[in-house]
Amino acid sequence: MTRWVLYDDGGGRFSPMTDLRSFAEVRTGALTALERFTRWWGEPQAVVVPRPLEALAAERGLPTLVRADVDTPLH
């Protein structure tokens, strides 16, 4: 079993798609990034999101939510 963590640093490389959602929720074709990675490697140990998106990610049901110590994007 592979152990992995999806880490969204809020870097803004996928902006504006990630202004209101975590990178894990960005849909690429039929699947979200999280669904695609889960098919490859199994369930993640954690999903790390920037603080401004923490409540939204929890509301949308992302698994094992961990808060990143990133308050602002790292442009």
C-alpha cells in the first residue's frame, strides 16, 4: 500500500480554478485531481489545503483534512 499526501500550497499555478476550491477538487476531464490520484495510488493519508480554503474543503467532504501553514499564495 502506497502512502501519499496531496499537498495544495495555494501557490496559484492553477488560478483562477483554485480561487474557490482546493487543487484536489479541480476537474481534469471526467475526474477530479483527487479521484485521479486515488485511482493510481489508493486513498491518501491526508489532503493539505491552504487556510482560506479549509472550511470549504471540509464542507465538500475532502478526506482527512489537514491545515497547511500557508496563509497567502506563494506567487
